[in-house]
Amino acid sequence: MVHQNAGNCSLENLIMQKQEIKTEHAPAPIGPYSQAIIANGFLFASGQIAIIPQTGELETGGIQSETHQVMKNIDAVLKQANISFDHVVKTTIFLSDMSLFPQVNEIYGGYFNSNIPAPARETVAVKGLPRGVQIEISVTAVINL
């Protein structure tokens, strides 16, 4: 449904302004959402959890291996859009317990180039995450640096 105050934005124009990013190298969506959308020069990636795309199974080797799998999944989405972690400007990290933060932070930091500014970020602990995982991360990236 298009909002009545959308002005001259027709449904056709909205669809043309949104580009869906899909890759088999990251988990397929399990609901009515996209892996990522490009709009107005930004990529908005849905939250990734530690699903191994080749098997559909969860990575269950602990928070370190879960974090690496999440970051690999994000990397696959970014690569499908022909960009990298260098383009990420904002991240949100959801944890099942804030005591996991030091381990996650160490691994997370290794995926970003230390020669450019790190993305803005918030990290929050939540009551529950999909499929009982310990971590979920979503990112926003700029397409052109």
C-alpha cells in the first residue's frame, strides 16, 4: 500500500528505486523480507544470524564461531552488491547476553579496515533471537565511497 501523502511517488517509481540483493551464499529469508535492499545510494541489509547457507543449519560452536558465520553471511550479501565492509556506515548488534560482548567485539573488529573510520554502531542485549542464536547483526552501507 502506498501512503496517501507520497506525493508524486507512484508504486512503479518506488519499485524502480528499490533494488533487491539476493545471494545463495547467505541464508535465504525465512519470512517476507529481503536479504538486502539498495535504495537512494545505500544498502540496507537484514539481520544475519549464524546459519550456514550451504546446509541451512545453525553454526553451534559457541559465540566465536557464531560471530564469524554471521560476518561471513554479511560479507556474502555485501559482495553480491559489489561492495565490502569498507562501505558499511552503521551496524546493529543484538546479543542474547551482554557478557558475550568482548568476544564478539574482537571478532567483529577484525572484519573492518583499521585505516578508515569504523562504522557507527549500537549493541544491545535482547530477551530472545531467532532460532535461539546468541547473535544477530544488521548493517547499512553506502554504495559509492
